[in-house]
Amino acid sequence: MGKLKNIEIIFENNRNVYHPGDPVCGNVVIESKGEVKINALKIFMRGVAKVHWTETKTVGYKIGNYTEHYRSEIEYISFKKTLIGRKECSKDQSKESFICDGYHIFPFQFLLPREGLVTSFEGKHGSIRYYLKVELDKPWAFNHKLKKIFTVIKSVDINQSEYLVPMMNECSKTICCWMCRSGPVSINVNTDRRGYCPGESVALSALFENSGNRTILPTASLYQIQTYNASGKHFISSNKLTSISGSSIFASESAEWNLKPLRIPAVSPSITSVLIRVEYFVKISLLIPGSYSLSCILPIVVGTVPFRQHLNSLVCCSYIPSNQNNNRLRNDAPPSYSELKNLNEENDEDLNANFCPLYAFVNDYQPPPYSITDFSKNENQQTDETNQSLL
């Protein structure tokens, strides 16, 4: 009686990033020592979004606290193919097959649908994952399973007109401290456009006016907002990704930023789905000693197709892991055979838990030759409600 030494899933051309409508091709490679008896060899392709978080609630003084779990799941795709054996059969009716000693290659191919898919994502309270799973059905023994996750990216082309419009905002406040009233401080700011790809920079043009009697400091920060939805509830997580600052502005003085760059790090693109939403905004602030900061909010979109100055422009772009998943290790190598033994349906969902999706990143980004007059033509202003909703 032989035994299995190794099982691998190998993508064609070692590809690991796909788009809706792409074929997913590759081989299942099995190495056996001696003759191994099996009922069937099956491969599955699945795409699923899951969210889960907990909240601690108080029942009463005597009863104490309890933890409530919020979970939800949506399946985007589910396909199955039988590589060896009959497609459907019971244990009693199954016709056994044999895998001989040595290496064996079984090709497979699936087609991703063009519509209905969402970009891969890994977050603290949820994920959007696409994976292949091989299941080796052995007679009178536990099935052997292997899962390999891959990245799917839904295109967001920031070269479309809706993403080329500059974002603008302005805000002001008067600094008061008991009976001492100071002059106002104000911000008038705009971006060069609305959409960006990781690796590119937001060009900030701003006018800061300090009519008060304190020295203030201008800063700009990029934030990511993750929203998870389940059971009619939602959980919101805010992360500061990067920030820059300018020179101090003394009392009764003003300062300008002329296309000051704020670089977009390697992050997930903007995502809008039923369970998970990922959004971004730039927060421009004036830090005021002894008072609350004054802040303006500029929502932006992070896309997957780099900005092109001309239709035929070539942009150097690569796929790299997100900076937010540095604690996750990409594991492209197959697990050892010992890790595949006796896996049940619950445990196999935890395989490749350290997977990190790959996202488009622009290398050596060169900002276009903007002029300040390019932005003065657009007089659209963001309302105060935008600030309140995102702060």
C-alpha cells in the first residue's frame, strides 16, 4: 500500500493576480510513493466575503457583561471539477482509481465571471478571498485537502473623467479662550485630481491664513476607513496611513503649499461591497496650541489603473503586498504533507491565513506638469457635512 508524499497547486506561468473574466489555469501535482488507492480527485474554485467582530454589552449589575458576535458571509463564485473518478457517487457505489508511484500532473481551468466580483481584501474584521481547493477522496480514510489563495482585482481606472476632477474645500475658526478672543485661522485647499493609484502622490495646493496670536503648524494625512456590515450593524475602523507637515506659521502671517506631494503607499484600492467598504480621504489640519485643531476633509479614490498623461503613455507598474499586511507573510510554497493530513471542513478555511493580496503599485512616479491656474477654473466647494461625516 503506497502513500502520498506531496500535493501542490501550481498556477500557469506562476501567475497569482487575476481580473474578472480571466481564465484561471494551472496543474495539480501529486507525488506518491507506491500505488495509492483513491475514489476521486476534485478541485474547487470559490470566492467569498466574510466579516466578524464582537461587542461587549452590559446586561445588569448582578448579571454582568456578555459578548455578542456579528457575522455575515457572501459567496461570489463556487465552481467544482472532478479530475479523477466519477463526479458524484456514494461511498458504496464509488469506483476506485489508482495513483501509481511517481509524479502526476492534472491540468485544470476555470473562468472568472466578468461581473459581480470584488477586489481581494484582508482586514482585521473581515476578508474577501478567492481560492482553489483540491480534495483527494480516499476510500475508508480521511480526505486530503489543500487550499491556495490568489488575488482578484476589479479594475478602477482613475483616468476616467470622474476621477480627474480636483477636490476642493475650505474651513475657518476663531480661537477663543475665556475672555480672550483671537483672530480667525483658515484653510483653503485643493487636490490635483480625485483618483490615484498606490505609488502616486496627491498634489496639495493650500493657503493657510493665521490672523490669530498663536503659532500654528499645517499638516496633511491620508486615512483609510474600513466599514464592516453584518446583521444590520456596522463596525468602522480608521487608520492613518501617512502624513506630512509644513513650516510653522507665526501670528498674523500666512503660508502656501504649491502642489505639495502626499504619497499613496501600497494599499488596497477603494472597495464598495455589501459587507466591506474601503474608503480614503486626505485630512489637512492646522495644529493650534491650547485649542482644537482646524481640519478640512478631501475624499479621494484609490484605483488600480495608473494615471496616464497621454493615451499612449507607458507607466511602470508592479504588484506588491499592502503595507498594512506586513505582519502577514506571503506563502507561495505548498504546505508540507503533514499539514494536509486529516483536515476537516472547518479547519481548511484557516489554511493560508497569512495570505497577503497583491495590489498595483506605480514605480518611479513622475507628477504631471500642473500649474496653479489649472485648479482656479473649478469653483466647486465641498460642504461642511463632508467634514462632519468623515471626521
